[in-house]
Amino acid sequence: MFKTTEVTTVAKTDSIVYKHRIKPDDRIIINFLNNYDLEKNNLMSTTAADLEQKSFLVNYDGTVTLPIIGRTMLVGLTRLEAAQRLETLYSKYIINPIIDVSIVNLSVSVLGEVKMPGTYKLDKENTNLVEVLAMAGGATEFGKVYKVKIIRGNLKSPQIIEVDLGEASSLKRTDIIIQDKDIIYVEPMKNKLRGSAVAVLNPYFIIITSISTLIIAFSAIK
């Protein structure tokens, strides 16, 4: 699963800070820290439903339709760059606006030998591999923690990063920053695969053995 000839093994290099750049279909929240209440921007309640309702969708053309200033191009910008652009635009209507931009649809998928596989939301941009695995309950006893894969980018030609979590000394070097829509895959050990195969085939062996026993019994009677 997820085979590729292009594998990056992470061993001694420190991670690079990840800065997500806004793209179409992202959902962003604009928070006015000066306590201005512009329709969707009062974030007193932060349930998933509230965040969805208060967020603004980035259109396919890269624009976001916002109160007062209307359609604004934000695609390709980081959160800080978007906040700075919005502060400049809103300063025409509001005195010294202080704006914070949040991206609320960042997510990661965790597959393989983990206790709770699934898709998890990233509450912050700089979430590392260990934190994400903790969200999924950690690796099972059959997980190859020394060969955890991060699959990134286009699935037709993904970048695959292998991380060794098997040694305590490697923890200082495994704070790999997870990016939006990354896939984390923990491979199963070979003995788990063999055990699974035996469990699947065992009922058939029992049936075949029973049939063979009956044939032998009938032959003896004759």
C-alpha cells in the first residue's frame, strides 16, 4: 500500500515550520480583535456547527466575499498575510482594525495500525506527527512505529516521508509538521499479516479436514 520510488527518510534534520497558504474551498474565519461585531465575527461560541456558520468560503476564483469590503482575493496568502491585507482594506472603514484569520478546515487522515483510524481536524498549523498519532490513540501493538509514513501531495505521484519513532533518541527529530490533507500510514508487522491470513483460511482448513475424514471413513466401511 502507498508504494513509491520516491521516499524521504527523516533522521537528523529539524522540521520546517509549516505555513498553510489559502486555497479554493478553504473556510476561513475573520476575527476582529478590537471587538467589532461584523455579522459572522463574534466567536463566543466555537462548536463545529458554529465555526461552519461563521466561516467564509474561498471561492474557486480565489476570492472571499466579506462584509463591507465585498469580494477580496486571498488565495495564496498565509494567515498572517491575509490578516495584513484585510487590515489595510478595512482601515478605510474602521479605525485601526486588528484582525486575526483562522483556517478551520485543515485536516489529516490517519490509517493503518492505529487504535482509532480516521480523519482529524488540525486546530493549528504547526501540529506534529506525534500529536496527530496521539489523536488517533497511538499505534497498536502490531504497528511498525519505526516506519511511519507521511503521504503528501497528489496521490498519483505523492511525496512519501518515512519517520522512525522506534528509538527514544529520535523523538527530538520527529516533530514533522503535518500539512493539510496529509495521510499518515502506520504499517502492520509481518506477523500480524500472517496471523490475519491464518484466521481467514482456518475455517476452510476445518471444512477440508472434515471432508477428508468422511471420505476416509466411507472408504473404510466399503
